[in-house]
Amino acid sequence: MASTTTSINKQVSLHVPKHFTKVLVIGVILLALCVLASLVFGSRVVRWNDIIDGLFHPNAESFEASIVHKRISRTVFGLFCGAALGVSGSLMQAVTRNPIADPSILGVNTGASLFVVCGIAFLQISTASQYIWLALVGAMLTAIFVYGIGSMGRGGATPLKLVLAGAATSAALSSLVSAIMIPRSYVMDQFRFWQVGSVGAGNWDVVGTFAPFLIVGIVLAFVTAPALNALALGDEVATGLGVRTGTLRLLAAVAGVLLCGATTALAGPIGFIGLLATHVMRLVLGPDLRFVIPMSALSGAIVLTLSDVIGRVVGSPGELEVGVVTAFVGAPILILIAMKAKVRSL
């Protein structure tokens, strides 16, 4: 794969998009503001002095400083989840050549959810380290199944067929999740808080569990990005440029499922982040994944962190889970994209 990437880089010069620097600067500023808002706002608003104590004086005994301590790990976890979902969305759109592909739309989140609820019901699992492996297996098997179904018939895996296969698979798996939960009240009690998608359980242990999966997934995404650019030109052209299309799709899919599955295991099935982050970056910067992937990570982190802050403010004194906020915002945008996008077979 390394030789393939080197070959592609030699044949495709690194052309920096026109507005990349401006978008990067704006993105970093927005991210900093979102992080600050995540530390300040919630069921209890803290002051600037409390933030300073929470960040730089770990032994501070004030109640507000302890709130800031807890919000720091939650904020870091939210940034990680948003970045992972943004990169996962960009990889899935590239592999399927579908501008509206997203882990939630293709049913990958639901597959991860099914395996987690099976683990709770039949294996009595209860920890993040146990959730994560079951979720990854469920996400991977669902991705393979959806791609297999979408590849059947004339024309192979077209964008429209993949979305339909994902929607049908997601509906079927959701029914199985309900069938397993309803007769088991203890499963429903444990699963219902996880099911809506939230970063509220984010602590340093969860961040540490998530970090290796995030690093591996993002590294794979960066390694495959140049070859994925060639794949967008078609399999024949990509093969002529020295790309092993089958191996490339497998590596990119593994990276996308790894990021999505790990996020779903630890935060629940948060939808639409990958779709929103990647679609906006493609509109602004163009199709070059060498720039779209890192900027999707940045924009995904911004969207999820901002959604978490909105959920805490709107739901005060409790909170509205981030999965509800992203669904409320993302569903209308998905409809607009689907109405405007020209979905065609490639």
C-alpha cells in the first residue's frame, strides 16, 4: 500500500485548495470557542476564574472548579468522537462513491448497537472495554452485509442501492434490538441511556480506551487518502495508476468501521456527524481527500462539541443528549442534500 501511495503522489501533485488556509484558521477558532463553551455552559454556568482553577489548579476545592474538572474529560471525549465520525464519514463516502454516505445511513451504527445489546442481554457485559469489541464486530459485519447486498444485480454497488440496502438493514436490525430488549427490563434500563448517543459518560478512562482506535483509524485514513483520490476517477483509471482497488477499499473500510464502531461503543449511535462534516468540507475545499479528511476531523469535532453544549443548555437543569441534537439538525440537512444531489451510478 505504501508503494501505491508513493506512486499516486508522484502522479498527482499536491495542489492546496484556494480557501484551505482561511477555512483552517476559521475552523481552529471555532473549535477553541466550542471548547470554551463546553467548559463554561451546562446545568451550572461557571465563571472565568473557575475555569482557570479547574485547568491549572487541580487541587482547587471550589465546587465550580470540580465541575470544570469533569467537563474537561467530557470535552476531550466529545472532540475525539466528533473527529472519528467526521473521518469515518469521509472514508465511507469515498469507498462507496456516495455523497450522502454516513455510518448511521448505511446501518453500521445499528449493527454495532445490536451486538452491544446482545452482549448486555446474553453475556452480562457492562464496561466500555467490553462494549468496544462487540461494537466493532457488529459494525464490520453490517458493513460487509450492506455492501454485499448493494453490490447485487446490474451495475454493482451504486450509491442509490447502497443507501437503500443500508436503510433496509438498519430497519431490520433495529427490530431485532427491540425484540431483545422488550422482554428484558434490565437490558432496557442499561441500554436506553446509551442508545440515544451521549458523551456524558466521557471520563479519562474512556478517553484512554478510545485513543488507540482513534489513532489507528486516522493513520489508515491518511495513508489511503491519495489512492482514494484515484479511486474516485473509476476502478480502471485507478488500476492504471497502480492502485490495488480491492485492498484499498478493504483498508479504507476497516479504518471507517474502526472509527465508527469505537465511537458507537463508547458514546452510543450518534448520527449525521460524518455526513455534515464531510459534505461541508467537500463543498468548500473540493474533492481532494488529502485535505477533506483532516478538515472533516476538525469540523466533526466542532459540530459534536457544539451539539453537546446546545443539549446541555436547552435541557438545563438536566441535559438533552447529543444524539438527539444531531438528529434534529442533521435530518433536515440530509433531506436538502438528497433533494439537490444528483445520485447516479458510477
